[in-house]
Amino acid sequence: MTHDTGSDEMLEAAARAYARGLPELPAALDDRVMAVVRGRPVPAVPRPRHMPNVWRWLVEPKQVRPAFAVPLAAAAALALFFVARQTAPRAASAPAVAAALPADTIYVRFELAAPAARNVALAGSFNSWGEQSIVLARGVGGTWSVTVALPVGEHRYQFVVDGERWVSDPTAHAQVADGFGVTNSVIVVSPRGVVRS
Amino acid sequence: MPVHEADRVEAADGAVVRRVLGGDVEAYRILVERYRRQFGRYAVSLLGDADLAADAVQEAFIRAFDSLGSCREPDRFGAWFYRILTNQCHTVRTRSGARRDTVPVEDAGLTSRERADAGLEQGELAARLEAALDQLTPEQREAFVLKYVDERSYEEMAALLDVSADALKMRVHRAREALRAIMGAAR
Amino acid sequence: MILLVRILSGFAVAWLLAMVVSAPAPLLAQAAAVHTQLAARGLPADLTVAVESLAARAGAQGLPWEPLADKAIEGWAKHVPAARIVAAVRVFAGRMGEGRSAVRGAGVAEPDAALIRAAAEALGSGLAQPEIGAVVRAAPRLALAAPALTVAAALRAQGFSSEQAVAVVAESMRGGRTMTQLLDIPQAARAMQLQGMPPGEIGRRILRAPPHGTIMPGVPGMPPGGMLPGGMPPGGMPPPLPRQPIQPPIMLNPMP
């Protein structure tokens, strides 16, 4: 294949001229993006719909309202049915998905029942105690929630209700003194995830 | 709130993504600045208009933020964002109609926009290239722009597009052949 | 009176300057870093100066400064009065020193920042220096020492006695538990507490769990936290996710 060096040179000259004519986008664009993004909820991660609810029912049987007991029992029975039919190769494919994410980041869901609140935020060691940087979304029945990606290890936090009341998380693993006369909620995130009770 | 110098120099994409997901929304600016600089001109090239490109880039950053939790490989945020941006540019292009209604290459010099480099011959050449690029397939155009306009190495391009360097070399080769044919025929 | 205050504050500033000027380069960089962090969060100048001086002193002793800056930021976010913040930072700095002594006494010559911090938090939860030493000595690998202290502190905070907290963690490590299994302990203990189990029983169950299984009563290992969504951007088809098997609520067969 012969190359026409003349037209090669022309092409490259054209590309350079063309490139020179392409403007950079202005830095003000960054400001516009940030202005919009600040008003959005912190990006959430699709939460798993299987494990946690069944799990919670298991570990706190007294707290399950009778209305939920039967459908959940049915779901558990169904789950048993499914697992009994699972073959080993299925389980082997799960680690491949797990490997795609950095191993030390776990998605953790935070919830607070606060029907009378106007807004609820989460402040903790993982976001430098920023009072409004993680905002919870209000759900059915006045339960607020958010899912956050956290590294493995211990985290201390509190909910901030209506911008002024700092409230502990009753489902946290422990409550510790914060050194200022109040308590912090503590969760210890394991590589296997977080189980709430 | 200004971004710390230390953040600007050191924070890798993966670390920043994790910070944002952890609630530090302001840190997203690091990614916005970084990739506006990296892909801005590419977007202008795809759309032929700096204002349209700014809109597309802005929209792409907002979409990327909203679905940041779905970014499977935070360390490769750039490649993930690049695809979002390309999709968005495509959307904007089709939304605004065929931007250049197949302007004949011979006439392109007469309708060229102002260029920073005012040389008439240069401007004309650039305009002809711009029109010719429009007639390439999307992959060829993308490969040619990344290689000759952004001046990226094949390794960089492979990382960005998730395509082998060899396949990219072939695309660039075909793009050059096509461009030579289009622009040569116009002489 | 005002003159006296002015002179005193002038001395404070001069002293700080003298410390800064006479400090070696890394400490100067550190002082700048503390200042930047605190100022970025809006802490007022006098509070920042006080915290910086505590951080500088800690740094000069080879202790990490980040936990002190974090504490100050936490206090400021919680609208705690400045004097109280300074007091809390001073207390934590002291705990870091004591914690480091405890860890050194257990045979770790140069504990890293994470270990020092974990030891300080453990002291704050009510564990004493000898107990911290016991936990560290029971760790088969240095990497387990900090998480072990974190878990022991969490157990203490949950209401276990120091002896119980130390025993559970130390025995778990001696029994060959991995870091993951250690980190599972606080949540498992909490779940069992809510079921009404007494601490002794909880401790026994935790230690009785099979080496590669989970410690939750009667349940095999949990799946990794969170379903991992596909990474396709909007406008692209998400790839089909491999399905995670749903774990049964009771153990059918022991996992291998």
C-alpha cells in the first residue's frame, strides 16, 4: 500500500490547525456543575433487597409486628426452597462481582424513625462531621434513610435532626462517650457488611 | 469552597469517588476540573460548537454524579465518565438536528468559523478537516480526534475506551485513509 | 487588665512562633496541615492556635496529629464551647501517649498512627493499660492489633466488663480468627444482646463459632455487604448481575 506523503503531511497539518482552533471549556463550568450537584442528594447505591430485612427479622423476633410475621415467614420458606435448589457453581460467580469493587468499601444503610422531623442529616467521622453533607431521604411512615459507602473499620456518628438536634442511632453497635459530654453512635464495618439489630 | 492544593495534586480518581460517596460532595469538584480539562476539547470536536459542548459536558457531570454509586471501578472514573460524555454528546447532537447538513467539503472553507490561528490557509484546512471528520464513522472520528487532536498515546486511548491498542491503531489508520480520500478528492 | 491579657496572648503567639521556628521541617509542614484543616472548617483563630500547639506538642513526641484535628473539628461541628474542645483534645493527646506506652510495653517498638489511635480510643472506652497490653500481646500478627483493640473497645462500650471484652478478643485471635471475623464481633454481640443473651453466653458463642464460618448463632457466612450494582453509565445497558444465593435462615448443612 503506498502512502501519499503529501496528503499525510496535509492531514497532520490540518489536524494541528483544527486542534489549535478548538477552545478549552471555561472553568466557570465547574462552578455551574457544583451548584447543581450541591442541591442533589449524595449519590445512593441501589440497596440489596434480599438479606437485610430477613436478617433483621431473625435477630429481633420480638420487634416484628404480627402483620409482618406471616409474609416474612413465607418469604423465608421460599428462600429455603430456592437455596435447596442452588447448585455450587452459582455461588462461585458471586466473588467475581465482589472483586470488581475495592475490597475495603462497604455500602451501609442508616435509618432513623423521625416522623416529626423536617430534615435529617448524618454527621460522623467518615464525613468530618459535616452537618449537612449527608442528607437522609424521608420514606414511608416517617423513617428517614440513606446508604453510604464506608471503608472497613470503626465509625462514629450521630444524626442531626432539623439542623440542631444531635441524635444517637438506636440500631448502632455501641454508644461511646464523645469526650464533650455527649455520646456518639458507633458501628464497626466488617468486610462482610453491616448487620443492624 | 476552594479545593486544597494537596487535593488537586494527589487525589486519585478512586479516592475522590469514595470521598464523594462518603458524603464529601465538594470533593467532586476535583473530578469536574480534571475531566473538563481532559475532555472539553473532545466534546467541542464532537459537537462543533463550544456552547453545545459546555452544555453536554455539564449535563454529563451531573448524570455521573447522580449515578456515582454505580461506578463499578472508581479508579477508572475517567473512562466511565468518558462514555457518559460520549452518550450525552450523541444525545445533544441528535437533539439539535444534523448539525452540518452535509456541507460539501469544497465549500467548507467559505463557511469556516474564526480560528485562533488566523492564517487563511490553515483556517481553510482546518475547516475542511472538520467537515471531513463528520463523514467518518463514530469510532473512526473518535480515534482520530483522540490521537491527533488530543494527542494521546495508544495506551492512554486503550485505557479510556476499553479497546486494545492494536484495534485502535487500525481505526486510526482507516480514519486517515478515509480522510485522505475525502479531502484529496476535494482538491 | 486588658494590657495583661494582651501581653499574655502576645506571649502565647510568640511561644507558638518560637516552637514553629525551632521545629524541624516535617513538624512545620504538619503545623501548616493542621491549620489548613481547621481553618477550612471555620474554626476561629484562637481555637485553632490552641489546637495547633497541642498538635505540635504531640508531633514532637512522635504522636499523630490527625486524631487531634479530627476531635477539634468534631467538637466545632457539635457547637461545643471552645474551652471544652481544647480540654477534650488535650485529654485525647494524653491518651495517645498512654496508649502508646501500653502498646510498647506489649512488645511493639514503634506503633503506627492507627495503632496509637486505637489504643487511645480503647482507653477512652474504659480499658486500662494492662488490658490494652494483653490484647496486643494476643495478636498473632501486628496487623490485627489495632482492629482487636477497636473491637475490645466496642465490646466494653456495649456493657461487657473489661475482663470479658479482653477475653473474647484475645481468645478469638488465639483461636485463629481472621480480621474479618474479629470485625464481625461487635455486630454479632449486639444482635445477641437484643435477643436477651447474657454476656457470658455471648462470649461463649462467639468463641465457639467454626473458624471459617460466621459467629451468628446457627447461620452460615453472610454475603458481602451490599449487592454490587453493575457499572454501566446511563444510556447503556447494565450487564446482567450474577445472582447471589439467598442464605437460609437456619443451617441446613454445615458449610465446608
